[in-house]
Amino acid sequence: MITSIFSKSKPINFLIVFVITALAFLTIKFKYIDAPVSSMFIFEQVMTFLGLYFSILVLNFIASKNDLTPKSNLEIVLFSFFLLLLPESLFSAKVIWANCFILLAVRRLISLRTKKRVKAKLFDAAMLIGFAALFYFWAILFFLLIPLILLFHSDDKIKHWIIPFVGLMTLFILCVGASIVMHDSYFHFFKVNHAICLDLSVYNTLQYIVSATIMLVFGLWSSFSYVSSIKMKTSGLRPGFKVVFAGMFIAVVIILISPNKNGSDFLFLFAPLVIVIANYIELIKQKWIKEVFFSVLLITPIVFLVLNFLSVS
């Protein structure tokens, strides 16, 4: 019954996702933000939330346009559930914007399957990943998706391998120029935290343990089905599925090495993870298993929402 609500693409699903995302966003703000409420503060939060919701719409576009998930809204519903499960993923506005740029870059990369405007898409993807790295340095690891997608497409044109680096260099020159004009400094825009921290002790809390366990168990279980299903896809679709899977591993690496262990890094994991899980849910034949699977993902975030509300009050 629950899964049937989201089994088809409906406008009401986007409203549900909007409400759940807003709940997760407000939860983290009420829990951690102590800044005075000014008109500028409200404006910044509204813009950040709109950036977050826009990234969800981009995720839906990527999944539906490239047949990464069945024609439903399961991927964005699951995304909003994970936000509610771990609202700490919304702790950093910079990570939210970085994730938005990464999704835009992935959109360009997966669309390479059309073989149209390949140079422009590679250039755009590199610049978008570069923009993401300006907000959050370790987002630069997603640059690895570019050579991977070229390998998956068996692209042996040298210029296609060079163009992404030209895109990064173009962004570098633009940032240096802007830094000189605006701040009288060559590298003002490159002052980002590029440290590495492998200490995961901060995640030794009930919420992180339960959240990570759910994502790990559901992600691993769904991955077996996801990987095996790639072989059944058409040759044009396979690179997109492989890129999503590679993106999930890159996101895990970022979580492990991130210098600021505040939970915000998990946001990079949600998009590829929900695509993998959504594919598995659609393949489940027994309705009761599908309902149990989906119910766990629904009920657990609600429980944590209540607990967060009680802790704040």
C-alpha cells in the first residue's frame, strides 16, 4: 500500500518530498543554529533550502531522463527519507551547494550517451565539479567520474580526455582573476579545508549508528541486484548505471576522509544510494517484502524526527 502511493510519477509526490525535506531542514536549523534571526539570515536559509530542493529535482531529472529508475518518484522520496533520517547531512550550506553542482555535473556526464555535444558536456562537467570543490574541497574526487565515463563509453579520442582539464584550468583562471579584482589576492577563492581526518569516533552515537547501519545494509543488499541488472541494460544505458555506482563509492571515501565529521558529508552519498535502492525495490516481486522494506525506510526517519523534536524542546 505504501509503495503504491509512490509507484507512479505524480505531482503530489513532489509536494510530499518538499514537506519532508523542509522538516529535515528545519530540524537541523532548530537543533544547531544559534545565529541571530535577521533578514539576511532568513534570506540565506531560504536560498540554501531552494538549492537543496533544486538538487532533488535535478536528481529526479537524471533518474527519469536516463532510465536509471522505473518511471516513479521513488528515488526522490527515498532521498527525502534519508534527509529526515540524518538531518545532520544538511548541517553545512557549502556541502548542500557542492552536492547540487555535483548532480548537475553527473547530469551532463550521463547525457553523453546521446553522443551529442560531447566536448561541451565534458567541459561543463569539469567546471561544475570544480565549482563544487570551491565550496567543499573533497568534492574534487568526483572528477574521477569523467575518465570513468569515457572508459565506459570506450572513448579513445585524445581531445575528449584533455577537455575536462581545460575546463578545470578555465575555472582556475577565472577564480584567480576574480580574487585579484575583489580581494587583491591571487588565491582567495582557494582557501578551502583540504585536510584528511580518519577519526570516526564522532559517529559513535545512536543516530549515526542506526542511520549508517540502515544505509549500509539496504545499500549492500540492493547493490547485488543493481550490479547484476546492469548486464541486462542496453549498451547506451550501461555507462550511466556504472557512473552512479562509482559515485556511491566516491561518496563513501569522502565520508571516511572528510576533515569535518559533522554528518554533512553523507549528503553526497544519498543520490547514488537512492537510485540503487529504488531499482531494487521495483524488482521485488512479493508485495509484503516490498512493503516491509519501504516501511523501515519510512518509519525510522519519523522516529528520529520525534526524538530530535524532544531533544530540542
